[in-house]
Amino acid sequence: MIGIVSLFADITYEGSRSIVGPYLAQLGANGAEVGIIAGLGELLGYGLRYFSGRLAEKTGQFWPITIFGYVIQMLSVPLLALAGSWQVAALLIVVERIGKATRNPPRNAMLSHAGNLIGHGWVFGLHEALDKLGAFSGPLIVAVVLARQGDYKTAFAMLLIPALLTVALVITARLLYPKPEDLAPPSSPPLSAERLSRAFWLYMIAAALVAAAVPDFSLISYHFGKTSTVPVSWIPVFYSLALGISGLSSLLLGKLFDKNGIIILIPLTLVTTLFAPLVFLGGFAAAMAGTILWGIGMGVHESMIPAAVATMVPKERRASAYGIFTAGYGVAWFIGSAIIGMLYDVSIPAVIAFCVIAQIAAIPFLYAVRKKPVTSAAGS
């Protein structure tokens, strides 16, 4: 049910994110401003999860906080159609990320309880697949609107439909599953944030380095539009393709994670470092290949992060653990996006070097936690 909610949510906000780069450019923003806007959105979109996770854990109001976050997120997207300046559009982009920050830790904590039945890797892999099905569809819908109307504002307005469906579905999920925590037995003894394991912190460092190395698609789409490497109507198609492959791969990777653990992230991280030279230096075909690798890299870490964290902490501490972990992830994403955006206006080779080096720097930390045992579905 949560996967279906995410499907329609992703149609809405990933459809939007596929065109916000060229939309901001049309409204007058430059490369550095696009990078900073995207980075600030991710900073708040991840950093504020620390507080929503702690709040959900302290109050026990997992569903109300989750629903509130979805409402804020879903309303901000169609309002982009009314933006008259890049500053107003930037504010709405950031608000959308704040809505996502609000609902993610309590939602993931509730979702993780199903991992006790079928495996955490499979739970989050399946959720990511449904999530990415929506992410795949949203940009295609936007591409059709652009092909017929050639108007960004019309595309944003059309996303009101899946936004309303998302809100209706998350309320339905609340009615059908009021206490998802009953799926998991109590953990004993509960851990405090101060007692989070060394593996947790090392994995957080690795994820932060990858976050810093991978720019938001808004900057990639900005590059495509500025250089005319990819026709405007094809930009959302590229984004859709990347997310679709990411969703399909998450099903397999979820099973591999349950079987092998974090070790699978090492070769995947090495392969995905190739996205930067392909995206920023190549022609149409190379840009497509680089976008696909970018999507796989994002999908791997988005689906494996919650699965790995669920194996490292007891259920009573998962909401705050997700908040702490993703807060660090978001700070790194903001810093990396700002650096990449500023480097972009100066030197494309410098952008590529930064992306590649930061990702390779994550490998030793992933290697250090490779022996962390993955909690079985039955034994969590």
C-alpha cells in the first residue's frame, strides 16, 4: 500500500523535477543558482528528517506526521504553474523537499516493520520498484504535455491529478493499517542515539560521500538544455528512463542485499562513477548512458540506505536513526550540489573530477562495514 502511495507521489514530484532545471533557466536562474537551489532543497529535504524522525519517535504519531508531509509536498508541485519568477519557483521547490523530509522517517519506520516478515532488502527494494514506476511515468507524462503544448506551466498544472490521488491513498493506507508496528516484535534492549553502532556511522560517511558526488538531475537537465546535447522534449524522457531502470534494478538488488549485505555496493559504486564524464562530455548517446548510470547509482543508495539502517538499529529507534542518517546525507548533498554548481560555471572537467573522486572515496568506508551481518527476516 505504501508502495502504491509512493507510485503516485513520484508521478507528481519526479515529473516536476524532470523539468525544474530548464524551467528555472527560463525564469532567469544561472547554473550556480540552480545548483544551490537544488542543494538547499536536498539539505532541508534530508536535514529536517532528523527532527521529524525524533518527533515521530517521541510522540508516536507516525501516521499524522506522514500524512501532513505528503499534503505539503503534493500541494507545492502544481503551484509551480503559478510561479512568476525563479525566486518563487525556488521557494516552492524547497517546500516540496520539506514535505518529503517531514513524511519520510515515520513512513520508513512503519515500512521497515514488514521487513521482519519478508526481509528488509526485499521490502525496500519492492517499495523502490513501485516508487520508481511512478518516477518513470511522471516525466513521460510531462514529456507528452511538452510535446503537445510546449509549456512548462501546463505540465506543472497537470500534476495536480496524481497529487490529489496521493493524498487520498495515504489516508486510505492509514485506515487500512493503523498500527504497522504490530508486524514486528519488540527489540530488547532499545538503543539510544549515542549507542548507534560503529558500522552505522561508517556507512553514513560512505553514503554522504556518494551524496556529495551525485548532482541533482536539475543541474544535469540544465546542462542538457544549455548545451543542446539533448532536445528539450527528450530531457524528461531521459529522466524517466533512468528512474525506470533504477526501479527494476532495485528488485534484484534488494534480494542481493538480504543475501550478501552492503558488500554489493562496492562494485556498484565503482561502475556508477562513469556517469559524470558521460553526462557532461558526451553527445546524445553518451548522455543517455550517463543518465542511466546516474539513475542506477541514485536508486541503489535510496533503496539500500533504509534497508541497511533497519538491520543496524532496533525498531524502537528506527525513526530517529533514519532522521540522523539522512540529515548527514542531506548536508553532504547540499555541499556537493553547491560545489558542483559553482564548478560548472567555471570548468566542466573540474565537475567530473569532483564527482569521480568523491565516489571513489566512499569505497574504503563501504569496505570497512562489509562484514556487518544482515538481520534476517525471521530474526529481526
